[in-house]
Amino acid sequence: MSAEAYAVQKDQYMSTGDARMVLYALNNLDIKPVIITEETPLSNDGKLFKKLPAICDFLDISHMSIAQWLVAKGITLDWSHPELERQMTTF
């Protein structure tokens, strides 16, 4: 890849939400930010830049999935719905 093509790709990446979250985290390390992502470090679908977990690991930024964050915060979800439960008991 030429230097010009790389510069274009880099500029495009730097305007993404991923890059903005990483920059926010780096600028706010004092509050111990956590980036929430469903990406895995190895799922790099052919893109030039690594996925969020790999970048976070390299930069020592905490990251976790939504499910991990919910557990860490002690949040449980009840996936039942009263109307559906009532319909199920009438069968």
C-alpha cells in the first residue's frame, strides 16, 4: 500500500466512532473508562486497523462486552413479558 493510500485509510479510521472512543479513553484515563464492544480481538474482517479489543489491549484501556458490563454492574435482565407469560399458560 502506498503512503498516500495509507494516509487516506488512516484519516477515514480517525473519523470513526471506534477511534473517537479510543481517543476519549486515552484523554480520560483518570476516570478509568471502559469501552463496551461486541468485537473480539481476532475478528478483523480484512480491515487495515485492528479491532477495538486489540487496540484497547495495546493501549491498556479497559474493554468488555455488554453482557460482561451488565454482570460487572450487578444488573440482571428478566427477558419475560407478563403478556407473553399469560398467553403461554392458556395453551
